[in-house]
Amino acid sequence: MFAEVDVALNTPDATAAERVADLERHTSWTDRGLLRHVGSADQLVALLIELSRHVDGVRLHPLVLDEDLPVLSRLVLPALSERRLVARPLPGTSLRSTLGLERPVNRFAAAAVAAQEDAR
């Protein structure tokens, strides 16, 4: 099971609450029924640690990519890596192998084998 979290983080220029208020003056931040974090990177790390006890993964939805993504990569991911809650994918691996999923049967290959057997 995965959790989805809308994220607005403090940046060097403004607090997350100030950033949300500024954006709200232009358009509302739509409530999509997801968890919402508005605050510091440390608070987000604490939330993600708590969520890790209940879910298999988390999908983060940054409020503004240009502002939140640098904070996520500079502060949140390293803190989660230190706690072994996130790992860098190894080169050449796939999401399927990282999640431990088996490769699905290729329906085209199965059809080709069946056609060859019918031709005999």
C-alpha cells in the first residue's frame, strides 16, 4: 500500500505557509483527499518515518517543483537514506526488480508458441 502526500516545504526565501498563502491568492490549492504536509523538511522526515510503519511506500507531490524539489533532494532524501528508509536504485535495475515483482508472461510470445504448435 502506498500513501500519497501533497508537500509544501520551507525554503530559504519563505516558509511553507507563506508560500501556500501566496499561491492561494492566485488559485486555490485543490484538496484531492491526500495527506498534506506544509512545513519544514525535518517535519516531513518525521511524518515519513511514521508512515513507513504503516505503508510500503510514499508518493510525494511537491507544491512547486522548482522550489520543493531542491529541498527534498538536499534535506529529506539524505535524512531518509541515513535511516535506511530509502535507497538509491542500482544502475540497470528496474522498478519491477526493486519492488520484487516477477516479470509478467509475454502474451505475444505465448501466442507465437501456440501458433507454432498448431502449425505442426
